[in-house]
Amino acid sequence: MSQVDLEDVRARAYKLWEEAGRPEGRIDEFWFEAEQRLKEESLSRDPKRPDNP
């Protein structure tokens, strides 16, 4: 699976958290969602990667 930059994940997770109304106690949820979205976007931009079916 593709690697994503931690700063990109942090920024995306923060954006998702803000969009959700800044709820407390759900940092893992937003981090995981941000990481998954960035990985999916990375795969869709690079169709020649061997891990992209």
C-alpha cells in the first residue's frame, strides 16, 4: 500500500475534524479517515504502481 506524508495526514485530519464541528475524543477516527483518503488519492493518481489493480 502506498505511503503518505505524516504532515499531509495531520493537515487532512485537522480539516476533517473542523468540518465535523471539532468533536472531542475522536482523533483516531479522523486520523484513520485522513490516511485512508490520502492513500486512495495517491493510488488513483499513479495507475502504474504495482499495488494499484
